[in-house]
Amino acid sequence: MPLDREVKSKLREKVSLANKSNVDEIIAEVEAARAGLAPDDKDYERLGGWLEDLSHIAGGKVIGRTGDPGAQPDGMG
């Protein structure tokens, strides 16, 4: 069964505001929501993409508007 619209909206907002200080907490929330979905559910795949983005943030990369996970904040090489 797909995620409730309100739950998905709240998670999407948290993912979009994720930073180094809160990324681990948000990853845990997304993983918990994804655990209740069937692998063939479209939301399962969507949350998988969010987890990939969050893993880049956890690694210190910046996800810009283009979605380029290769971007690094100034001064970080």
C-alpha cells in the first residue's frame, strides 16, 4: 500500500532540508517508512532515491537544484 500523502509530504520536506546535523535522523525515518512498503511499490522506489540523496549529504556532498551529487561546498575538495 502506498504511503499516506501527508506522511510522504512531511518526509519530502525533511529530505529537502537535510543537512549534516540531521541527516542520520532523516535517513532513519525514510528507512522506517520504506520498510513498510512492498518492493514493487512506486513509493518504495521513490524513497530509495531519497536515501541515495541523503547518503550523499551524509558524505559531505551538496545536492543542488540540478540533483548533482558531485557538487562540493566551497573549500571542500
